[in-house]
Amino acid sequence: MKFGKADLGVALYLLSAFVFLIIPIPSGLLDVLLAINISVAFAILFNTMFSKEVLDMSFYPTILLFTTIFRLSLNVSSTRLILATGSPGNVVETFGNFVGGGDLIIGSIIFIILIIIQFMVINKGSERVAEVTARFTLDAMPGKQMAIDADLNTGAIDDAEAKLRRDKIQQEASFFGSMDGAVKYVKGDATAGLILTAINIIGGLAMGMLRNGLELSDALSKYTILTIGDGLVSQIPSLLISLSTGILVTKGSKEADFGRVLVSQLFGIPKVLYFVGGTICFLGIFTPLNVILFLALGMIFIIVGRVIANTIEVSKVESAVDQDEEAAEEIRKPENVASLLQVDPIELEFGYGIIPLADVNQGGDLLDRVVMIRRQVALELGTVVPIIRLRDNIQLNPNQYIIKIKGIQVSEGEILFDHYMAMNPGFVEEEISGIPTYEPSFHLPALWITESQRERAESLGYTVVDPPSIIATHLTEVIRQFIAELLSRQDVQNLVNNIKETNPSLVDELIPKILGIGEVQKVLQNLLREGISIRDLLTIFETLADHATVTRDTDVLTEYVRQSLRRAISAKYFPANEPTSVVTLDPKIEQEIMNSVKQTEQGAYLTLDPERTKAIIKSTETEIGKLENLGKNPIIITSPIVRMYFKKLTEDYFKDLIVVSYNEIDSNVELQSVGMVTINDN
């Protein structure tokens, strides 16, 4: 392991603190170390003042611990020199004689004032602010996370920016949690300084009188002044560190230039400066205060206010000119139409009446529901839903919304604000009054009811949903319907990259040696088009690797994959421990369909006679009607070889028809046939 110069310097800094606690050091070296200690304290102070945000000083709690230990070790060394030799060096003596005025009483008072300022004001305030900030930072984390998810879903930020923001939230929480405990070092340091000073005075008096034979007054004068000098030289850096801590915890995480913002907030409003100048001039004229001093100071405030007012006016004019020039330059740019070419995969546009549902400040949770939709679809189908763009559209009716896929409207709906939608699940006999409507997702008859009717409707057995749930459900169903179309090659590449991390040999064998990304995309789209989850990519890729050497027909490969996913398909359509009602397909029809299949380079297609097709569709409609009358899903079971052709034959007529082959059904599934799709040739 290699150590850098910075690592070595930090290690020596910390190690020296423990050495100084044990080994006596000469007064000359102590002077150097005390000067370094003061310099470090000033460096910390100015760093906290001019750091752009709080995380620029993310190691501050550790710095606080190191500097506290180092300063206390110097305090012990200086105490040892004071008691042993009575000559602790130039720095301590200068602080005792010059800063303290060479007077016992003055030095003592100044020292006590410093202790009071640090202990009672700065330390206590910093400790409280750090405690409150830590608590509120932790409490605000869930809301900040949801805001990031909302920005991500509306397209305001990308995945990389979202990750950076989440990491920053975690770092801020860790920092303020550490600061909550670290400020205790500062408080303990001030307390220790006070105790050490008292011990030094008592010890100095004892040494001066008992060992050196000094009179009480001489011993008191000499050792007390040296002790005060020692206390001052320790407490002034400690005071700087305490001030730095207070600045850091009160600054928060605002990304701004500390000095500039502070000055602009104090002296940035001309009106304030005029009032201050006028007040100071009034005090100078009508009170016994120094007239010249107060008039001069008041006029300075008034003049500065006027200068700032002129500067603000000029800035406004320059800003307006710059904006006009930027707008004109943007219009002149030949590439300014590039942004218009962007097509969002999914868009939800709504009238102004629905804005409160999407506005977090007004209590709306539509953005949160969009986040949950993406998670729900990812868990259900195993694919990532593209960013869902939410925007208001003044051209729509106030309560209307539309859903677009790749810029084209595919569905719409309308809600009544402050109303609820009540739907009869089929067994409720008692009717309630309301405004007739249709549920937008499944086009079921429903009623708009008021808040006062909600409790009664639920007690009668109605299904009652609020407007945000209606929109979210509608959006979810549209996404399910078009999820295959939304799966792009880049999405497939991302899925491939994910599985390659754990199964590199499988991916290397399959892509691109056997199949290309486009062919894998078609297989996954075929599965998603019929609502089959692609979460089990390992099984899907292994099946493709096994069979793609024989055929590269993506429709045939899809059938092989479906058979490998039989457990997932069975769990989706056939409940355990009870028979499932289904419809079968007449073997004669299966043979007729297979005889009409024509293979071409572009794929297979059916050449079935239109009359025969019409008859098959009619029989299918009759048989699945039996299932619907029983309240069951419309499921038709076919032989493996004919399943995909029968699905293609019927998909334009029956959108929700489920076609499953015998090879896609698990062995423990119990089926109950209620009919057969057949044609009476008589």
C-alpha cells in the first residue's frame, strides 16, 4: 500500500499530539507549534466562510477532532513548561503580557470574557443548530427522494443527475448526523480549557512559593499571567474553530458565495440604507452624540444606497438587453429547431383543472403515482418504462386529459374534480344517484358521486375511486397495451448489459454471434405484446441460445421461449388448486390452419379462405362468450405448432383473447373444457 504526502502529513500531525502529551518539548519548538495551531484555526475559519456548500467541508467533524486533540496536547506541553521552568516561550509570554496588558486583573477579565463568549454563546448555539439541522435533514430525506423521482419521471433530470442528487442527500444526512456529535468536542474543549487554567494557577502558586521561594504576590503575578497567556493562546484558536463550526452549521447547503451573499443581504437594498443613514443623522443632530461622526456616517450610508440603486437600474437595463439579444440569437440559430424533433415516448397532457392533482405544493400526488406505475410495470413485466412526460395543455378542456405514445394520441379521459367514480362490480342491486359516465380504462359504466355519497356507495358494495387513481389506472393500462412498442433497441442493450454482469459467457455466446440486438428485441416484443413478463432474461437467453442455431425466425423462437416460461405462464393464467375453464381448438381447424401457412423470406403468413376465416372467428366468438358468461378469462388452448398462427388470426377481432399451447401449461394445472372452436361443414 502506498502512502501519499498528504496521508503522511495527517498521520504525523495526529501522532505528534500523543507524543506531546508524554514527552517534554523545548520552548522554541512550542512557539513553532502554537503558531502552526493558530494558522490551522484561521485556515479552517476562512474555508468554512468561502466554501460553496456544506459538503465542501464533508470531513469537518474529523478535522474538528484532530485539531482539538492537537490543541490540548500543546496545552499540556505549555503547562509542563510553565510549572517546570517558568518560561514557556515567546508566544505564551506575549499573549500574557501584551494581549492581557501585562496586568493580572485585565488579563483575567479578557480570558473570562473569551470563555463566556465561546462557551455560552457560540458553542451553545452551534450545538443547538447542529442538533436541529440533523433532525430536520433526516426527516426531510423521504420528501427529497420523492422530489428527485418526480423530476426524473417528468424528464427534468436524467438517471445520472438523479443518482448524483440521491448521493448528495445521503452525504448531507451523514454529515449533519456527524456534526451533531462533533460539536460536543468544541464544548468539551472550552470546558477543559477553563479547568486547565484553574489547575495551572493553583499549580503555579504552589511551584512558585514552595519550590522557588517566591512571595505570594510575586508568584501570583508571574504564574497567573503566564497561565492566562497559555489560556489565551489556546482559547483564541479554539474560539476560531467554534466560530467556524457555527458558520458551517448555520450556512446549510446553500450553493453561494458566502461573503458576497452576506454583504448583498445586509446592504443590497437601497431603501434600507436610506433609512439607516437618516436615522444615524437624526441621532447626530438631535442628541448629545458626536455630530460630525454621526453625520459623516449617516451620509456614507445614504451615498452608498444611492450608488447601489444606480447599479441595480443599470443591471436591469443590461439584463433586459442581454435577454433580447439572446432571444434574437436563438431565433437566428439554424439548429434551434432541433429540440422540436424530440418525440417523448409517453406523454400525459391535461387541462388546467387537473393541475392541482400534479402540483405537490397543492397536495397533489399524481407525480408520485407515476413513479409507482414505472415500478409496478418493471416488477410485473420486467422492462423499464420510459420517462413519462407530464405537461398541462390549455387547449384541452379543464378536466380533460390525453395520453400520447410517441407523440400520437392513443387515449383520453375526463374527470370531475372533487368527485369520485363509483362502479358497480355486478352484484350491487341498490342504485345510487350520480352523473352517468364510463370508466376510461375498461369503458365500464360508472357514476360520478360527491364526497358525501362516498361512504354510502362503499357500504353498498360499489367500487369507489378518486380522480388521481382513475388517471393512474388509465395510464397503466395504456402502458401495458403499448409496452412492446416502447421497448427500443437501446432498452434491450441495457437489459443485455445487466445480465452480462452475472452471466457473461451466455451473452457472449448469443449476442452477436447467433442473434443480433434487433432479433432479440423482436422476441421480447412478442412476449410483451401478449403480457408475458421478460424478467427471467436468463431463461429467455438460454432458450434462444439453444434454438437460434436451428432457426432465426423470431416468431418460432418466441414459441420456444414461451414453452421455457411455462411455469410463469401457468401462474399468470391458471390459479392453483382449482380447475380453470378453457376452450379448445378443433384438431381439424388446426390442420386446416397449418395447411394454409406459407413461408417466405419475410416470415410466415396465412392464406386461409375468407369464408373459412369468418366461420372460425364466429365460432371463436361463440365459445369465448361461454367463458365470459361464467365470469372467466377468455382462454383457448391449442397445439404448440398452431398457437402463434391462431393468435395472429384472432388478434384483430379479440384484443383480450388468451391463446396458450399445451406445452406452455405446467403439469399440475387442472383444466376444464367448456367448449371447442369448430366449424360445422354441413
